[in-house]
Amino acid sequence: MERTNFAWLFAGLLLLVVLEATPQTGGFATAAALEGAFLALLVLGVWSLRSFRGWFRVALGLVALDLVAVALYVRGGGLVWYLASGLCVLAFCVLCAVLATRFILANREIDWNHLMGASSVYLLLGVIWTVLFAIARLADPNALANVSVAPGESGEVGELLYFSFVTLTTLGYGDVTPVSPLDRNLALLEAVFGQLFVAVLIASLIGRLAWASGAGANESLLAAGSTADPHAGAQ
């Protein structure tokens, strides 16, 4: 079961990114339902992270609180519930990223599941900064230039997700740009975190993979030596 955990997490994140990037015609309620469904799918990934069942309950509680906040916002409760939903999603994604990183770094053996986990953490960074940009726009709706929707409206998450991943990968197209000092700092930190994550974590994975390969080669040589004919040198 453990080997499929990160595959579920990675698949859920990819589907979330793809759906948010797709034009939404069903209004905010449809978008919220999709986000809630895929947050539930991400919880399945948390369940498998080193069997931290206590953390799974925390993640499940965050998803439940998010769905309540979304429901209250849809019923006209005001942007305060939009903020509450964003904070729940932010806490959920940070929890996923921390547990996944701890799992990756705590195990010396490297396989495809670890690579899936590292890829999931990278995608989670993009989602985390998407939420941070959304929260920042609640304080200053003009914090980002060329965003076509107001804070809290349907389609905002898709545009912010696009800007977040363009920043994370340092593509920098320039069609959406940070204007306020807060958003400029957030964009700068995201670009730095994205590059450091790739450089540090990938280097760590490659180093441990090389170590494991070297250890395996040494064991093969020792095994071959132990099975050699002990009388061969005496003849």
C-alpha cells in the first residue's frame, strides 16, 4: 500500500492543477465542489505518509473545515469565509509537504515512490503560493496586475495558479506581474524556494541513489569472492 501513496498524491495534485487551469463555466459552486473533491483525494495521500494516523485526522479535519467555510461563502457569508477556506487549504498543503519531505529524507533507499513524493512536494509549493497570493489579494485587490477577476470570484484560483507556477519555474512571462511590495516579496521567495528545492532535494536523492548503487556493487563483489573456490589459489 505504501508504494502507491505518492502516486495518489501526485495524481490528485495534477488533476487539481489541470481542472483549475480549465475555464470554469459552472460558477463558484462548481469550482468549490471540484476543489473539495480533490482535497479529499489528497487526504488519501496523507493517509499513506509513514502511517501518521494522527496527522491524517488533522488533515481530515482541515478538509472538513474548508468545506464548511466554502459552503458558508457560497451562501453569501462574505469574504471572511473565503479567507477561512484559504487558510485551511494552506495549512493542509503545508502539512502534506512537510510529511512528504520527512518521508523522503528519512529513508536511504530510493525508488519511484520517492521520486513521486519529491514531485508532489514541488507541485504543493505551487499550490501553497497560489493560496498566499489569493490571501494577499484580499488585502489589496490590485496587488497583481492583469488578473481579470476580483478576489473570491470564480476563476481567480486558476489565474493565480498559473502565475504561481510561472514564478516557481522562473519562466517569468510577464503577463501577470506583482505590484504591491508584499506580492513582490512572495514572488521572490517562491522563485528562490523553487530553485533551492530542485537543487537541494534532487541532489540529495541522486547522492543517496549513488550510495545505494555503490553499496550494492560492493555486496556483489563480496558475494562473488565468498563463493569462489578456496582451493583455486593452492593449485
